[in-house]
Amino acid sequence: MSWSSFCSWDSCSSDPKTSSCCPDLVGLSVESAEDELESLEYGLRPSYEEDYSDDVEPGAVAVTDPAAGAVVERGSRVLFSISVGPRYVEIPDVVGESEAEARDLLRAVGFTSVEIVQEHSSEHDPGTVLSSTPEVGEEGDREGEITLNVSEGTLVPSLVGMARADAVSALEGSRLRAGVVETPDDTAPEGEVIGQDPEPGTIAAEGREVVLTVSSGPVEGSDPEESDVEGGDGDAGSEPGSGDGGPNAVCSGQPWKEHKVYDDGDVVHYEGRFYEARWWVRGDPPSASGEWGPWADQGPC
């Protein structure tokens, strides 16, 4: 960037006709920080990224570039680094939980990369977590990988995007049972799997039911292209499933899209789970969020 000089609030050296001092926005919500920029009436435009912070609450501005007091030219951009919480957090107690429950616990505190190692255990049901690396209670890197040692069972395949009949066949080939729930979807063709529970890669007991959420086609009278407009509010106010987060909940709202802007309260489904936006977000996959990120996991669909 070409921020070449800094100024103090007592003696701002900028030319008030062409430039201003960047205000102190650290700790403010995104909305409040945007309002502060707009109040200067210099046409300053925000841009956004996410960053870790041990001191600033998730969703608030952790750092700005230029920093507070820097001279900014009229019409310049100010980069907001939005806090996603600390990078290093404690590993929750996952030993003895089912793999699915362990994944939820890890996801809730910000861990998104989980490797599963199967071990033989005559004392535990298939899919039970036997140990973790790092160990429970140790600090883990949210950008690193958590390894779960899980008692042996059947690996649940990835089924989202498949045709219903193909997904059912894939489950039967894995010695698992298929349950099907249909729901309207404006973006997926009729008969396509748009969600599954449990999620891909889960270790399950042989014969366990895997619930497939299948598109029944567009909602009657809806315009599929309307929901694709960037920054639109087609997802706002949508409620996840039936509200109980159970395996037979119906996927409502829209699937997450990489280039779409989402605002606080928007609901999407992604890889068989519901997520609600905590604040402005674009480009961040919901599964890479957790407790500190812009997406709140609302459970399976």
C-alpha cells in the first residue's frame, strides 16, 4: 500500500480537502466501523479479511490497514481484519464420544481439519473415539490437524452431489442403510443429494442408517436466478430444518456459494449441515468456521 505518512489526532498533517486521518476502529463491530468511515465523508471504502486475535472478540475489527492516525487519501480503501478469535485453543474432551460428536466438539472451538485413524477395540462400539493427538486438554493449532483414533467400523462415503439411486447403491455397497428426506431446492436438480447425516468420513457401525436429503426441484413459482444475486437477502431469516437439528430435519434456505456475500443472520446449508452467518462474510466455507469464525454451526440437515 502507499500509505506514506502518519499523523496524530492533535495535529493531523493531512490536507482536509484531499485526505484525512484514519480513525481508531479496533474493537468495533463491522457495522460500527463502517459507520465511522462513512461519517468522515471522505469516501473511504472498507475491504475485509479475517485474522486471529487473542484480545479482540470474534466478529469485531482486530486491526486496520492503515492503522489509526495514518493519513488516508480521499476515496481510499481501509482494510478491516476481522477477529476470528485466538489461533491456539484447548482440545475438548472427546475421548469416549462417538466420532460425530467429537467432530462437533472440535468444530465448535475452531478445529476443521480432522484425520481419522481406525483401531481395533473389542471393548468399544464402532466409531468411538479412543484417543486424540494433541491430547485432551492440550493446546492445538486451529490451522493444524487433529488426529482421532477411533474404534473400527464402516466408513461413510461422500454422497452430496450424487443422484439418489447412485447414493443408495453406494451405501448398500458399504453395508449401510439409506433413509431419504426430500426438500425443495432452487439450485440442485430434482433427485440430487444435497445433504447427508452423518457427514462423509464418519466411522459407523455396519447397518447404520445414513439419512440423505434429496432435492425435489425448485419451489413452485420461485425464480432460481433471483437467489444467486450477490449480496441478496434470499437466505436471510431462513430457519434450519424443523428447528430440532435432528437427522430428519429438512434443508431449508440455500446452499453456500463461494462468491456470494452473506450478512448477519443468513442461513445456508453446506456438506449436510446448516450454518448461520454471525456477520458479513464472503468466500469462507462454513465448515472452516467453528466457535470463532463467521459461521455458526446449526447442526445436520
